[in-house]
Amino acid sequence: MPAPTPFGVMPDGTAVDLYTLTAGALRCGVIPFGGSLQSLWVPDRTGKPVDILLGFDALEPYRTHGKSLGALVGRFANRIGGARFSLNGADYPLVANDHGVNHLHGGGLGFNRRIWRVDAASDSALTLSLFSPDGEEGYPGDLLVRVAYTLEETGLTIDYRAVCSRDTVCNLTNHAYFNLSGHGSGPVLDQTIQLFADRYTPTDPLSIPTGELAPVDGTPMDLRRPTPIGARIDEDFPQLVQAGGYDHNWAVNGEAGALRPAARAFSPATGIAMDVLSTLPGVQFYTGNYLAGCPAGKGGAAYGRRWGFCLETQFFPDSPNCAQFPSCVLKAGETFAHTTVFRFGAE
């Protein structure tokens, strides 16, 4: 593969490089800081390449902006209510980095802020690993994580693997912000979204699930047919009002563990379509409601509110505290093994 190119230097002097993967007309940039996807070039309906990922041209804003653009997230993606959980009769308090009371995206030093080790690199694939010691951010067990990015002519596959020395909870995702009209093209409200989910998990005002699995029928959360993102986002529906738009977990139809459709998005402007498939039980659809104030993006793009959307495949938020949700417990010696695929086409 082409040699990685310098991307920036950490305060301790650690150099961070940019790795570029290619497959057919697709091209993807990855940096080891946060294991972050920095760019993803996909051909539009005319064959012109379009970078559909929000990101930055240098390391510093990745370190300081706090929005996790393109980053790998863990040990537990999304939120854990009360910043604590119980497992095997023991109580585990976690870092309360969300509103001072809840735990978000693995804590103050989540995987999105760590330098991942490059284990293998080729023209079209990159394997990264990270070690999280027992007690880090409050979690039990020594956890070893490996994530493989594989680019093919049809799309990008992310394979997640993790093993732990003790029983623990584990929930890994990628926090990419997509804009299928181009990363600097403006709000995504005219792009369509389809979620293959009959139910979602309503939340309290701090975005912690209530424990209910509610049907989407008759609500703006019903996105089972292709719907413009902006069609109902500002309706006077309590769940949307308190979150400033969509920022919820949907329970993906079908059996968790099997690779199945989770979502489909489309840009009328470019004709780019993206299908998301996953083995995980849920997907968080987030519409960039709090992107305002983000540093300037690639090429000086002025990223603002709702300039990108996320489709974070995951275990349900607060599942360590909700026995009725799919279990996120990773037992000692067993392997967390999940896959998410982003497939692309043009229409």
C-alpha cells in the first residue's frame, strides 16, 4: 500500500499518520487517533467522487472538538444512566461525563480519544487494536479490542472483535457523520432516511432510555419508508423536542447476530445511496443537532447544525441497567464479534 502520510503530532510527541485505503472508485482515509474515519470518497450518479464524511484536515481539531467525528467509540458507546451498573452482584461506578450524572461514550478517556495501534495495513484494509486495562473509566477487566476496516468496490466493512479477562459490558461503534451530498454541502434535511425498525427506545430529557420498547406507528419516529430527514424533525413530538431532533436508538428488525438491513439513506442531489447492514441489535440515528460550534472542517467547510447524520450500530443505550434489552455482557474469555457494512450505489 502507499506509505501513510503525516497528519499531526500529539502533545507528547507521538506522530499520527493518515492511512488511505482504495478499492475501485472508493477511497477512505483513516487516522489512528480514535481509529477515526477521516474521509470516504464515493462516486455520484455522474461518476464524480464525493467525500461524504465530515472530518478535519489536521489532527488538532480531532483532539479538541469533542464531537467524535468518525471515531471508534467504547468501551460502551452511547449512555449509561447514573454512570453505574451492576454485574455479578458487584456495583461499578463509572466516570460521569454527561450532565455530571450519566456516562457517555466510554467516559472522559474513551476509545475515541486514544491512539490505536496499527496491526496490519494493505491497499484496502487496516486493522487497529487497543488495550484497555482493568478499572479504566470504572470498567472491570483487561479488554483487548481489534477493529478491521475493509474497503471493497461496493462499500466499507467494519469488523469489531474484543476479549476481556473478566466479565464486563461492551458496546462498540463508529461515530461517522455522513452527508451524502458532500461533507461541506450544508444541512442534510432533504436527504432521505429509512430505518428497518418497528420499535424504538424512548428516553428521558437527558437521553437515558425509559426502558420501554415503543412502536413507531403513528409517530414521527416511523421511518420505515424513505422519508426526508427534515420532513417531521421539528414536529411538536416530545421525544423530538427534548433531543432537538432525532437522537434515538431504534431496535433493528430481525435477529441480532445475523447481518441484516438496519438503514438506508439517499441524497437526491448526488444520487448516492447508502445501505447499512449490521449484526448488532440497534442503531442510533442522530441528525447532528449539536454540531453548531464545531471547528471548520475539511477545506474550511463551516459545519453547522444538522450538516451531517450518524447511524451508529450498537447495543441499546443503558442496556447494562435494562434487563429487558439485549444483553451487552461480554463474559471472560468469550469474544465480542460484530460487523457493520456500509454499501454504496448511485441512482
